[in-house]
Amino acid sequence: MLSDQEQEYFRSVDEQLDIDDFPSQEDRQLYLASVFTEAQGKELKLACSQSCSRLMERLILMSNTRQKKKLFLQFAGHFLNLIQHRFASHCCETLFLQSAPIVTRELGGERDDAPTDQDDPDEKPLPYMEELFLLTLDELEGQLGYLLTDKFASHTLRVLLIILSGRPLEESQTKSLIHSKKKEKISVPWTSDDPTELNSQLRAVPMSFNLAAKKIIADSVSGMNPTELRVLAKHPTGNPVLQLLLELDISLNLKANDDESGDMTLLWKLLPGVPSSLKDALTPASDFVNQMLYDHIGSRFLETLITHCPGKIFKPLYKHVFANRIQSLLRNDVASYPAIRVLNRLSKEDLVSAVEKTLPEFSKLVTLSRFNAIKTLFERCQARQANSEIQSLTKALIEAFGSDPKSLVPKLCFPESSEAEDEHGQEPLKKNRSALVSHGAHLTTTMLAIPGPPSNAIQTSLAALPEELILQLATSSAPTSYVLVNAFSTPSRNKIFHKTLVAALRPHAFQLATSEHGNKVLNKIVSMPSKGDGISIPFHIKELIMEQLGQHEQELRDSFDGRRVWRTWKGDLWRNRRREWISWVKELDSTPEQAQAEHQSSRGSGFQNGSGSGAKAMVNSHMDDSIRKRKRGIEVAS
């Protein structure tokens, strides 16, 4: 344990690094070097301390390659205990994630761990980062079985598997797989939150890492029988690790084992005898799929299996397990998610068959608010160019809402609150309603993007909305606001469609500008062309909106969202140089390609062969522009 004096010192260091008022980067590095010197020999105590583990994570983020390697050496021999510790496990995760790019750099021959003047000249050279990772894995060997379900160690195991596989570290899917929702974000003030190139792309990893990942997969499940694997697949902590193990097992081992009689891997152990065993509903493989299908946790594992399994397994899996009951699975609140993954992999013929089976019971999908399943049907039919099925789905959706296309958006984006929610205001019910709004808005956006009947139906519904509902659509949530943003980007045969929406929002421009979600809608309006086929907003409407924003300039400057709108609409240019603002707005009417072509042609005519006629043409052009601007100014003034 750290003494009271040591804890007080390290707490003051954490505050100093958080304030970050160092005069220069050099002063900061000198201060960090002194902190690492003071922390030498106390690294384990810092990592396990409730008050100082946060500082250890911050130091790891700030450390250079040499300091990271020294931390590895200090933690060596204790990793098994550290990754099971409530606070130290987070320090290990940060150390692993920050060290992963170093492996890739050293693999390319780049090393930046040379000793400095402050280091002991007789000190031995530090090992490669690859060796340090492999030594860490050696410590965990033989203990993986129970670590899979450990509350803290399971997260660290996921981190190690991600690093060994070479997957991107900054991918959103990777982040949700690695960290829990309660994980505190430790940041460094002077660094950017944007992912670096090495973290956002697939990383090159040594062959030893692939072998190590295969060994972890084999060791993790070698002593488990099928019953224990099923329990693990339904375990809230073990399930995410097993998902990752299965995904890596398929990507690393399956290509090498084209024959079923190859080495037993996790996939073959979960589904013994596939694909032939899936023909019989009583086999262990079919029984496993059916057990996972309706389990809240197990269904997530089944989603991973469906997404990543090879075609020779997916085809019989769909034919014998999903095909005959796809319509009923899409209705179920749990089984619908694996069924959606199935739809994403179907061929056009199978997709058409699935739509035909679903259409007779389509009204039940709408009644149960399975909007995410309906959205997937629209998306896949569009991707597979199943145009007649798209028309059938659109017709069925309209009929389910009372045969009036005007009711689509109100029903999808503003579901009616239940009596229980109104009376008790319970949090689960509110979250459920938020999910319904999100799913309905995503379905609306998907239909807007599909030309023909789907887009026309949604545009008809939007145009019929009263002003207060259009405003609510823009300000109530992010998914609903993007319905309007996408509507402004979608061409329409109705020439007044976009004008109708903007006219309803114009009196509320200030409210939109200071709204967390509405500001995105307002910023989209200024980028719409004033003239054009399909999409257009008259210039005078934009000018009226800008005048309304100008009346609230100070309030906008005092608001974060308001400042963003003021910058996007170029409020300062409008206030100080009105004619230039008018020119800027009207320049938005032309596409970037047209603007570039006009710019290049004016340069070519102005300086062709250095002739006086070219210069004269340029002067005349500028004179014409100035005359037009004066006329424009007179018209605006009048």
C-alpha cells in the first residue's frame, strides 16, 4: 500500500497533469521523467490503488516506448493477479492497447526505445514489444478457462485477443467489445481524440501472434464439453469473449481446415457434424441453434455465428432452421435479431421467398413495432434489386397504418405512449419508447433513400405534417432530426415539398439553432440550392432565416450549438459584408465540379498567352460582376 505522503504526492501529480499549464512540451517531458523516477518500484501499488490507478493510466498514455517497456517488465510475473483486480485491470488494458502499435512499428524495423542521457549506460537493451506480449501470455497459460467469466479479467482477455488478431483498435464495434459501459474515459489534454492511422486500420502483426491466438482458442475450450460451452454462451460475462473467440476461430483456422476431419476448432465443437447434421432437428448442432435463438444473451452469440460462418454452413443453416419460420422469428423480440442477420446474407431468390412468407403477416410486424426488421427487408430488397417486393412491402406498410400514406411518419416517429408509461414514468418503459422512436426513424430514413413508392410515401407524409410536429421531428431526438436532414437531400417530384418543410421551420429558426438536434437541420437548409430540379429552396427564404438569426446574435454566440450555426451560416459575413454573403449563398447553387470548371475557364481566358485581350476580358468580366452586385444590392434594399 502507498503511504499517505505518497498518495498525496501522486494525487497532486494527477491534478497537475490534468491542468496541463506547462510552458512547453520540453518542460512537460522533464516533469513526466521526474514522475516516472519517483514512481519507480511503486508501479504495482499505483495500479492497485483506488485513488492512484487513474494516474497510472494517464502516465501510460503519456509515456514513450521505453517507459512502456519498463512498465511491462515491472508488471511481469504479476499479470495474472493484476488483470483480475478491479483497478489494475484497467491499467493493464491501457498498457496493452497503447503498446500494440509499437509491435507493428518494430515489425517494420523501426525502434524508438534507445536509452537517454538520464538512463544507466550499463543497462541491458530492452526486448522487443512482441517478446513482452508473448511473455505476458505465458503467465496466463493454463488459467484461461476461469478467466473467461471473471468480471475484470474477461475484458483484458478481449483486449489481448484484439491485439493478437491485428484488428483496428479504434473501430466502434471493437470499442464496445473491449470496454464496459461504465469504463471511465481517461484523456490527455494535449492529444487529439481522433484515431491514429495505426489504430484505425488493420495492423500488421507477427506470425507468433496468430499462433498465440490459435493456442488461446484451443486452450480456452479444450477442457469444455458441449454443455459447458452452452452455459458459457449464455453467461453475461463469458458471452462477449466467446463471440470474439468464435470470430477469430473462423478467420484464423477455418481456411486452414477445409476438411471437416481437420483439427477440432470452436466452430466444429459448437456445431458437430455440420453441415449434414443440421438436416435433423434432433442433432446437437440443431439443438444448440434452437436453444440460443430465444435466449436474450445466447442470441447475441448466434448473431456472430450467422454473420461470420462460411457459406457451406450458412446455406444449410438457413434452409433447415430459418427458412420455414422466418416470418415468425421476425415477430419475436429476441429471435428477430438473429433473423435480421440471416436476411443480410440471403441471395435474391431466398430473399424474395422470405418476403413472400412475411407479407401475409406483415400487419403483425407493425403492431409489434418490429421496425428494425421491416427496415432490413427494405434495405436488402434494394440491395438485391427486388423492385416488385419493394412495392409490395410499401403497400403492406401503408395498409397496416390504415391505408393512408400521410400517417406513416406520425406512426413511425411518434409512437403513442402507453398508459403505464404516462402514469408511472418508469425508466425501462422510457428506454423502450426511445428505441421504438429510433427504429421508426431509421425505417423512415431508409424508405426516403429508396426511389419510387417508398420515398414518395414518406414525402407525402412529411408534407402533410402540421407545423408543430415538423418542429418536434427536428428537435426531439437525433434519429428524428436526421429524417428531415435526409428529406432535404432527397429529390422530389413535388416542387413545393422542400419549401413546405422549410416554411414550417422558418419561424422557429432561433429555437432550431440552439437545439442539440435541430441545429443540424438548420445547417442543412443553407447548403440546399436555390434553383434546381428535385431539390431547391428560394434564396429569399434563406435570407429571412438569416435575418431572424441576426436578431439573436448574442444569444447564439453564448450557445455551443448556436455558435456552430452562426459559423455555418457565415453570420459575421452577413453582418459586415452583406453583398459577399449574398454571393456566397448563391455560389452554393452550383456543384463543386461546376465551380471548379468555371474557375479554371476564367483563369484560362484571363491569362491566355499573356495577351492584352485576355486581360481586357477579365476587366470587363469584373465590371459586369460589380454591376450585377450593385443591382442585387438595390433589389435587396427595395
